[in-house]
Amino acid sequence: MENRIKRMKNDVYLTSFAAVGGKKEGEGPIGNKFDYIDTSDQFGKDKWEQSEAESQALALNFALNKRKMDPKELGVMLAGDLINQCASSGYGLLNFDAPFLGIFGACSTSAEGLLLAALLLDSGHFQKAAVVSSSHFCSAERQFRSPVEYGGQRPPTAQWTVTGAGAFILERETSAPVTVSEVVVGKTTDCGIDDPNNMGAAMAPAALDTLQTYFTESHTAPTDFDMILTGDLGYEGSSILLELGKSTGLDLSQNHFDCGLKIFDRKKQDVHAGGSGCGCAASVLSCEILPKMVSGELHDVLFLATGALMSADAVKQGLCIPSIAHLVHLKRV
Amino acid sequence: MENRIKRMKNDVYLTSFAAVGGKKEGEGPIGNKFDYIDTSDQFGKDKWEQSEAESQALALNFALNKRKMDPKELGVMLAGDLINQCASSGYGLLNFDAPFLGIFGACSTSAEGLLLAALLLDSGHFQKAAVVSSSHFCSAERQFRSPVEYGGQRPPTAQWTVTGAGAFILERETSAPVTVSEVVVGKTTDCGIDDPNNMGAAMAPAALDTLQTYFTESHTAPTDFDMILTGDLGYEGSSILLELGKSTGLDLSQNHFDCGLKIFDRKKQDVHAGGSGCGCAASVLSCEILPKMVSGELHDVLFLATGALMSADAVKQGLCIPSIAHLVHLKRV
């Protein structure tokens, strides 16, 4: 059987990154770190789906501009989102003149994009790649639950879909402080959770599966890293991950953090179990974690975004929620 | 700027492939070439979405069995479909114990999967990969148009979504008659078509864009190949592609074929402009084209699957249909 950990043979650099967010994200604990906050949540558009698409374009433009890069220089753009047929990505990146690959990993999309981009660059076939992913509270609510105006009540395990997008530029043949050093493609797990208001519980076992694979194969332990960063397990899912880890001899309590708990203040902001959505991990990684790696505050981060590979219809038809977690090992050089 | 054509540095072999289809596909001109036809279209399930998911599992099982391969040997599975949140892939491949990457390219998904798998194998990080994609007439109709029972009339430019799935196994370090020799990642184009009943017209310009890129960069001409095979342009889209080609000096009339015109007999089967869907290109390539390459009847095929990156909501909101075409150059060795 193949090794699950794929270690880059060449240096693959994360040379630029950016995040945009909405009002609630701006009011959160890392709100002032976003490249741009739109307090209207609309991003200049009058349909929520198009607002989300525009947030992808904005995030990618910020990332490109920081690097003074023209979209035409990109060998490939990888993007995905939660909207039906990944429309936020298809429409959002339409005006960027670069090859495009649509990906779908639900909330694991940012990690899927980063790992694919790193592997494609490492192959030598591509020199510069972009990864973008997004979510929007209002487009997600009306697609997966009810329109926001309906005012449906949410149970405490429910998470709050982040309005925001993150974009990353990856390159070879250059130099920058942060590299993608290893990646692990996740396996889909189904642990029998069928409650779409408890995604954290559905996704935690997938996170554990990928982490166990990584630690076993690399002969490392959680404390060998500055941070084990999950994408959007939220409060419920993070607690389950720590407990499941403990029961299998994996102590994650020292340095596990979750983007869904970093982006909002659960005590002050009415977000129940925390943030979620493709834009959650992407934006927190962009505006909170990567700058700390650049500054040298963090050196070694296991970034692990989880995704629930269900649809609203599948759950209504009585199916459980399959989940997946892809891992990206980020290293300061 | 980077070369658009990515030429494999190592031999990447297509070692196994399979196709399953429904009743109408079984009655078509290549119906007897499918590995399995389910005349009930249900594939043992009582929900259309789950039938489609099951067709993916079946197709992959056929491909694995032909190669006597255990799913655990796969380094990665790449899969996608048209159903919201790519649920046919997420649920369809859930029981295969192998790393999973969801992709979304609408009807270009089979080509996107093949090109990504080839690049990942060529990178040396993976040894064996599977690519699967599917569509189902009934799940697509009720998601994108109306439930089949409604009996809505279709204009002559509309296409008939194929019920079927195709699966491919790609490997390195072995030997087989067919290789992936080159790939081109497509760019998204938007030519102002907003009629979801005329996908062929929306997708033809994307096909031309990728073909022009390929022929210009490779200094080749259409007649240098045994076949230029598009995925599902259908009658309308194929006519437009040939006309657009002619107007720009590219004569595709000698050897252009379209999977959407191969799978059904437009004169005898009521399919309007021909077949479409992620399962169209995947199944026709699997059961009609690749066997002819193995037997030596075909040596050099440019396979080009096109996709319309829209959602039903986006079109209702007045947006046009962006399209993309990914190219895979298949070569007999």
C-alpha cells in the first residue's frame, strides 16, 4: 500500500494570502486582521450567491496584489465552495484569465485545494497556483436550512456559517517564509451521525482518522508541532475530537485549536457552537495563522480542514453524514 | 507565462475502465458495450440520487475487478457529479477504503479527474488512482428542471442527461496499451448564453478555446490525431464547434466525434440534441473508445470534456452560463 503522507520533494512556498469577511466576522476577535470587511455582507451584489462569488474574486485580487502578480501568471486556480454546483467559484473566478479546476470537499475545500496545489507544483508541471474558497451565511442558510428572514431557531450544536473567503498563492522557484511540507488526502468516514445541526460530531471522527494516520506514519506526536489547527469542528466537534483522541491514546489537549472557535467570540456573538463553512478555515488560516508563521511566532502547523460530504436532500432521505479531513503540514523555513 | 500543455514525464497508464448505464443507454448504438445495464435505472435503490451514487460504486467495482485490484491499493480516488454537493460521489464511493478527493467540473468532470490523476501519478507521489463520474437522467431532471412525472416539454436544443457512470484506473510502474500523454487545464469562458436548454451552445466556445490552445502550443493540426472526441456538446454544440472552428481556420470536420452523439441514436431515441451529463463522456470513453485503443483501432485521441459551470439558481437570477473544457491526450504505446 502507498504511504499516506506525501512529502514535497521541492520547496513549495505559500507566497501570498488574503481574507475577506462580513459584518459578524469583522466584529469577532480577529476581525481587524481581515484584508477587507464588508459590513453589508453584500460585496456590492444584490443576490447572496453573487455576493459570495464576489468575495472569492476580492480575496484572490488581494492575494495577487500583495504579490504584485497578474492572474495570467497563474498556471492553475483551484477553487470550491458549498453552493450548488460550486457556483460561487465558477462565477467568482470567471474574470480571472487563468486555467481553472473546480474542487469539492465541503468545509475541507481549503485544505483540499492547498494539498492539490502543492502536489501540482511539486510535480514540476506548474510554477504558480492559486487556491480560493468561500462561504456566506445567507447563501448557505437559504440553501441548506431556511431563508434568513424565516428566523428558524437553531440548536446549541449548530454552527454559524462564516461569511468570507480566503485566497492563497503557492509558488516554486522563489523564496518565502512558509512552505507546504507534507500533505495527507483524507478518507471518507461515516459514523452514523444524521443531524445536520451537529456537523461537528459528524466531522470529528474524520479529523481523528487523518491525524492518527499522520502521527503513526510520521512517528511524531501532537506536541512535536506548534499547533494542530482544525477547520470548523466548532465547540461540539472539538470536544468530541479531544475526547476521541484521549480514548485512543492521542492527547491533543495541549495545542489543538479550531478556526471555528477563533473567528467568533462564542460568549459575545450569537453563533452557538462556533463558525463553519469553506470560508471559515480559509480566512482564519489567511489572516490569523499564516501571518504568525511569517513573523516567526509559529513554525510548525498541522492544518486539517474537515468537510461533511452530504447534501440537504440526502439527509432528508435519511442518509447519514459522511465526512472527510485533509491535512496540510505548514512549515516555516 | 507557463506552458498550457502539461506533458507527462513518466508513463501513466490507463490500466482498467468500466461503464454502467440505464435502459435508454442500453438501447442505444453502443448499449451492448457497457459492462452492465440496469433496465430499471434504479441500481437497486429507491431514490434516484442514491441510484446514481450506486452506479458510481458499480462502475468502480467493475474497473477494480477487471484489474483484480483491491480498493485499498488505490492511493487516491477522484470523483465528481452534477448532484448538489457532489453527493453521488460522496455517498457512492463511501464504502471504498481509499483516500478521496471530490472534484467539480460539471460535464467536464471525467476529463478533470483524468488530468488530475495523471498529474498526481506523474509527480511520483501516487502509484495507483481511480477516477469516477456519473449522471442520472431522473436525479438531474428533478434537480435542474422538473420531476420526470411532470412531463415538461423540451426544446430541440435540449440534451438528454445520460444515466450512467464511468470509472478508470490509472497506474505507473506497469504496462498497458493506453497512456495519458498530455493534458490541458481549461479556462472558463462566458459567451453570453443564458439558455439552460442549450448547453451545447454555451460549451462549444470553451471546447474551441482549449483546442486552439493545444494545437497552437503543440504545433499540431486536428488531422494529426485519429479522433477529436468531445464529451457532450450534442448535435447543436458540435455544429457550433465545427462552425466556430472553420471561422478561425481550424478544420475539425474530418475527425470530430461527440460522446453525446455516440451514446444515443437521435433518429430512433427521443433525445433531442443528444446525450449529456458527467456520465456521458465517462461511459462512452470507457466502453467505446478505450477498447478501440487497446485493440489498436485507434492510436491517438484528444479527449475533451466540456462543462457548464452554472447552477439552476444562477440562471434563474439572470446570469449567463460559464463553460470550461479540459483536454486529455490519450496515446497508444
